[in-house]
Amino acid sequence: MSNRDEGARACVDANVLRGWGLPAPGRTKQSRGDAVIVGASRRTPGAVILAFEAAMRVGAGRVAVLVPGSVEEQLGAHLPEAAVHALPDDPDAPISGAAADALAHAAAVLVGPGFDDVPQTRATLDAVIDAGARRLVLDAYALAVLDDLPRQRLPEDLILTPNEDELVMLSGGKASGDDLAPAVRASARRFDAVVATYGLVSERDGTLRQVAGGGPGLATAGSGDVLAGAITGFFARGLDPDRAATWGLWAHARAGDRLTETHGFGFLARELAAELALAVHEVDGHDA
């Protein structure tokens, strides 16, 4: 492939997304897809709340959360729309019962938001895979375990949502300077996954798309959890990994632009999540 080809990227805007469209929502929540979000810790329980709301706001029909027992009751009180399941006290124990059923039947599973312990995250990810998760989005600490996890252990449909530090790790140090495209491509090829970050989406073969917008307001605590949740929500609705990632990046950026117009750049991640449905409705013929 030539250098020119390596530098090429397709720009995605509202008109492109309008041409792609979204699956019709149907008449029931089951028709819009089930998602499961696995994460949280005592230190950062809010990450799962943000990801949950984002997935719901972009139209997922049902979203369950799977969290440590130490925060199960707390999150249950904050998420009246969610089915809340507890992870085993022993992270090396298998996931069973209703939680395992939710993972096996989910159209998309997000692992990582709010976890703060790498060995525990690795053990939990193994248990999620063993429970039959078929389509995965990996974020935050779940990205830190990829080097030690054989690719064949993971499902074919895989999306990675790194921040800049995580992108350096995934790409083998290729993330430097202002242009992150080489690192995004390298990470996608290295892990045979779709990679979405900072307005860029790379398919597994390195084909690159760019989404404009968002601005400095997106650089706020919890913004990445909202992005991962939005991508998971689109994934749950049945989109292919690359389109789910692209829709998620665009909706996240557009939500940021909408808030910048009214708040400047000092908005909160929870406000981003609430804005997603309005952003999607701008381009889709159905309410998100």
C-alpha cells in the first residue's frame, strides 16, 4: 500500500450517516437490542452509570449492568431502568445464573468502564468470554490486558475505544504528534479489531474514517465512558462494528458541539449522555 493510501481517510458527516440509516426501532424493546455493561469499582462507580445512559440514549432497548457486589446496591438505586447483576466475589470464579444468561444473549457487551485493577479486569474479561459474549467493546482497563490475551479467545466482532495513553500502548508506541491516524491503524491491524478514538475509526484492515466536531469540551472526566456506551448502544441495535463505532463517535462529537453552543466548553459528561438522543434525531428518521 502506498503512503498516499496510508494517509487516506473518508470523512463522515450527517449526510453520510443519513445515507447509512439506522435499524428501525420496531415496537418493542427487544427489537432494539440488549446490551450488558461490565465494570465499576468503589472508586469509580459512575463510569458504568454514564455508559449505561449513553447506550440507552442512542436507542438500545435493554441495558443490564454487571458490577462488583460492593457497588451493586448503590448502582441499582441510580439505575431504575437497568437489570443489575453482581460479579462473583472471586474474580476467577465463573459467571453464572441470570448474569451469564444476559451475557450470552446480549447483542453487545462493554467491558471496562470504572474498573481499576488489571488482574481483576483480566479475570472478569475471561469470565465474560466464557459466559458466551459474542460481540465485545473493550474500554479502559480492559484494554490493558489485551497483550496477554490470545486473539482467538475474543469474538470476531470486537471494538476498542482507547484514550491517547491507551492508544500508545495498543499501537506499540506509534501514537505521537498531532496525527493519531497511524497509531489507530496500527492498533486495528495488530488486534484485528475496529478501533475508535479522537474522531477516528479504523476497520481491521486499516481503512480509516474521520468524524469532525466535538471540540475541547469533550476532554472532561467521564467523556470516554459516554463514548464507549454510545458505541455499545449502536452495536446492540445490530450495526456492524465499524458503523457502530462511527455512529458512536459522531453522536458523541455532535452532542459536544450542541452543548458548546449553549454552555461553552464547561459541560459535564452526564450532560453529554443526555444530549445523545437529540444528536441522533438530527440525522435519523426515527427517535433514538
